[in-house]
Amino acid sequence: MPAPTVVNVGFYNYVMSDRIVALVSSESAPMRRLIQTMRKEGNVIDATQGRRTKSIVFTTGSVIILSAISQETLAKRLNTGDIGLDEE
């Protein structure tokens, strides 16, 4: 059985790549409101380690993951298969 592919979403926090649905910038007001709503519902995993949220990772479940890494970098890691051991 092949090992599952994971992606580093920052600070050695990993997400299964087959569970990722979308990578979205957190800059817009609607995304900020979505984060607050999801946080109240308890459906947010904060992987920013206190840093500014640059991207939101939507998963196949009802959970979103906040990352301090840009969605461009995360998309590059997904496309190349690089799990991102070097931190930004």
C-alpha cells in the first residue's frame, strides 16, 4: 500500500493532499467572515502559529485549515509533490 501524500501547510503541520478541495486567499472580506463563522462552529484548524493568515485550505470534510503560507506556494507543493519540509 503506497504511503499517503501529505502537504506541509506551515510549521510542520500536514494535510492529506487527497482531502484538499480548494486553496483560497484569506484577503477578501467574505473569506474573513467565513473564518469567523466557521471558528464559532468549531470547524477551524489554525496552523498559523500566531502569524497572519495568508490562505485557507478547504477540505472534503466541514473543516477549514488556516495557513500562514500563500496559496500559490501551497499549490506549487501540491503540483510538484513536494511536501514542503523547508519552512517559509
